[in-house]
Amino acid sequence: EVQLVESGGDLVQPGRSLRLSCAISGFPFNDHAMHWIRQVPGKGLEWVSGISWNSGQIDYVDSVKGRFIISRDNGKKSLYLQMNSLRIEDTALYYCAKDISPVITHGALFDYWGQGTLVTVSS
Amino acid sequence: DIQMTQSPSSLSASVGDRVTITCRASQTITYYLNWYQQKSGEAPKLLVYSASTLQSGVPSRFSGSGSGTDFTLTISSLEPEDFATYYCQQSYTRTTFGQGTKVEIK
């Protein structure tokens, strides 16, 4: 059974940092690109970042470039999102999602999602 | 980035109704268009990919069509479990989602 379990969400003040993790099981992790997608409660979906199977390709939505860092550890079957200089507008439920492809060129397709971890940025 | 516009933003329908949701891209995305269903409190679920291919396990009452800039998701006969929010997603370039269409009970 495919499982993606996010953790690390918390209430933090603006300007602080947070690290999200996603533990994966049930599929060959190092054969697939992975992504972080966020959703403000009650609002729509926003892709945040993606990383290819070997970390050779990484991309971010413009609003988080220079502040967030995506990474993965294939040996530990884990995906991470280091979130720095957090802003109030980063408040959202953060999902990790599996891509059917190993790379993050066009064709991103999310066939499995975790249940999300909530990040709240507030003073 | 490519903008995705869904219409309507919400709709009310009855069990058994035929429902059509449209998604328009700000530029051509060929067939790189996927549809997801999200029920309240749950993660999104992939329904249709490459504009018209049904994901394994998805009921045949769901169908997708379109290419270029204009796409549709159709539910041929609405079931109680289909009341949810539906999102389109383009993956032609850096991926973006539509704003969602909420299907509510009439």
C-alpha cells in the first residue's frame, strides 16, 4: 500500500523557519519525482516545489524561491521542505505528492498524496 | 506561468444529473491536462489524466475531453459520493491548478 505521511507542521512567527518531512512507503521511492503542494484552508491548490528522482532537477513557485529548499533522501525514503523567512501568506496545509514520472519536466501527474501537515504563520 | 480558469466556480445539482465542468488554459497546453476530485477533509484524488484517460479505479461515469486550451470534465449521472470540489491541473510547463469547481447538492 502506498503511503505518504507528512510531519513538521506547526504554528510559527513570521520570519522563522520550519522543516517539513514526508515519509514514503509502498513504492520504489527513487524511481519517482516528488512534489510539495499547498492549500490554504477553504481555498485552492498551489504547487510549491518539485524534485526529480536523483535531485538533479529542482523547481519552485516564484513566491517561495530563495526561501524554501526541497530535498530528498532516497536511502531514508523521505522528502523534505526547509521553509525559511516564513510569511503569513505561507499559511496552508502542505501536501507531499508522488509524480508518476522520475523527472520534473512537463507532464507532472500526482497519483498519490499524503494527508497534509498544517503550517500556520502568525505573530 | 499558464493560468487555468475553471467554470463554473460552483454548481448545484441533483443525483442523476449530468454535470459538465470546463477548464480553459491561457495558452495551449496540448493534452497536458489532469483532473482531481477533493472531498471535504481529504487529499485530492486523481480522476483523469492526459485530458481524457481515466485513472485506474475511477468510475466510467467520469470522462474528460479537450485539447489545446479548452477542456471539460463530465459526470454522466451524478452519484451521492460525487459531491466534491474538482480541480484541473496543467502540466505542459511549470504546473498550475484551476481555482476549483464545487459541486453541491441541489
